Amino acid sequence: MRQSAILIRLAAIFLLLLAGTEIVLRQWVLTPSRQTFDPQLGFTYLGNQDILHTREGRARITLNSLGLNAPPLDTIHAAAQDRPTVLVLGDSYTEALQVPRETNFVSLAAQASGLNLVNAGRSGLGPLHYPEIFGQLRADIVPDALIICLTQGDIQDARRTPYRVVRTEGELAISGLSVTASTNSRLRGYIEPLIHHSALATLIMRRAALVLGGWQWPWEDWPFFDTPEIRSPGRRAGDDDVYSAIMFQLATLNSQIPTALLYIPTFRYAAGGVMIETAQSRRDRRAFETMAAELSLPLFRADTAMRASYARDSFPLTGFDNATLGHGHLNERGHAAVAQTLAQAARAVADRP
């Protein structure tokens, strides 16, 4: 009997600790997961949800009915009455949950360009997913043009994305391509009901994902490991040719709507005000430049505006006081710099016939 009483007390204390932890997390750290499983895209945000982000910076954002970090659809449609609408696709750099919506580079570029820019960035997704995202959003947004924001790691992420290409018999060229959610995302789908109701479960899942998926070789960003020559994409036969797969997806989008590319580089900051683009960022940029040239797609680079910002203010464009300056996602200075190039790209693509 005595042991049973002790166990009951311990269980009660444990439950109280769990409840207290849940309350603290919801108030100051993060909300329970607002994501749902999509068979092609993996986890994407539900519509009309409040998101509290504190891992880098601090922002509480209300997503619109499509799960986008963008104004409500009524506001988007009203703006489309007197100006072109440009849909902006990208990864977490574009989605920008780290800063208030009005300070992210899509919002700032909309103000600077006078165009109706709609942020359709989705964390964890990349070029192979963008035709699927565009297809899901096109009827609701009705865009006149499209900008795809590319970042360091997009090619590496594409290699990890499960996809299947279709080729006409006897032909090397790709005639179709489909993507599916990763195994990790499918496994997470089984516990979706739990993470929707618990901030603690959401936090545990995110930490586990970082441990399992965030490791990289420590020397990948060392500048003297750079590869100066990039093989021209699209030359190698076989389903594993990720360059051909990315080019096919970009060409598919450009055939449906005027499209432009924007490359956002990643920098490291050294002593003496030195700003160095990482080796992987240089490799990815050169690969995308080659792809853009072969597809006759305009590609804009944000590096000039970013370097000018750092030369003027001597303040890193990535990282936050509650994380690590110089690493991670764009801070408000970084968004302000990228917005200059995005505004230029938006005006150019909106004028395309």
C-alpha cells in the first residue's frame, strides 16, 4: 500500500510537471504544431493559424486561409484589381517566420515595387516541390508572374527529396516528374494528432528532427574546398540526375507563367569586417546560373545589396540575439537588403509578355 501511494504521488507530480511545461511552452516558446501532412509536400501549415516563433528572433504571425505568411485572400484579391500579382516561392528564408510580416523581404519589396507580391514560401521545401505548390495555389491567388527564391542547400535538399521521373521510351529527356513526401515526414504523419494538441510533443519532434537531419560535414563551408568548375546540368542520363530534375521543374513553371529566379547567398563573417560567401553557396549559385542560362530564365542575385548593407552598417545579415549572429536565417537587416533585389526582379518579371 505504501509503495502504491508513493507511485501515485510521483505520477501526480509528473503530470503536474508536464502540464506546467505545456503552459510555459505555449506562452513563451512555441505553439503546438499547426502543420498537416501532405502526400507530396510533407508537412505544410494549416490555414488561419497563429504561429509563435522564438527559436531565432521572436515573431507571432497569423497565417492566411491557405497557410501562407501573407495577408488574407480578400486583401490579396483587392490589391490585384489595380496592380500585377507576383507569387513568390521559396523555402524558410522566404517564409520568414523569424521576423514580423511587415519586415520580411516580400512585404518590403511589395512596398518598394508597388506590386502585389504574395509570399508563398514553405519551410523545408525546394525547387522540386514548386510546381506542386504553384498548382495548389494558382486558382486562389491568380498570379500574373512568378519569382522563385533559391538558397544554399536547395540542390542538396533536392537530392534527398523522393522523386520519380518519366521518360519517353528511347529518349533521355524527362517528360514528367512527381515528388512524394520523405519517409521521415510520412512517419511524422502518424503522430500528427498528438503534435496538434501539445507544444511539448511538437518541441520534442523538432529537436529530434534537428539531431537526425541537421548534421553536416564540418569542412563543407571552408572556402578552400570550393569546386571552381560546375558540370553543365542536364547531360547525365538516369533518374538520379538531380540537375535535370530541377531544370525540368523550372521549365515546367516557366511554360505556365512568366518566371524569374532570385538567388540569396549565404555568407560567413570574419574579423576585420570580412564577408565571405560560403563554398556551398558559391557552388549552388553557379549551378543555378548555368541552369538559368540553359533555360533562358532571368536570374537575379542579392549579393550586391547584401554586401552593400554590411559595408554600410557592419552588422551581420543573418542570426539573432537569442541565437547566433552571422548564422541561421535572415534578420531584419538581411530582409531589407534582399528586398531591394526582389523589388527589381518583381518589376522585371511583371513586365514580361
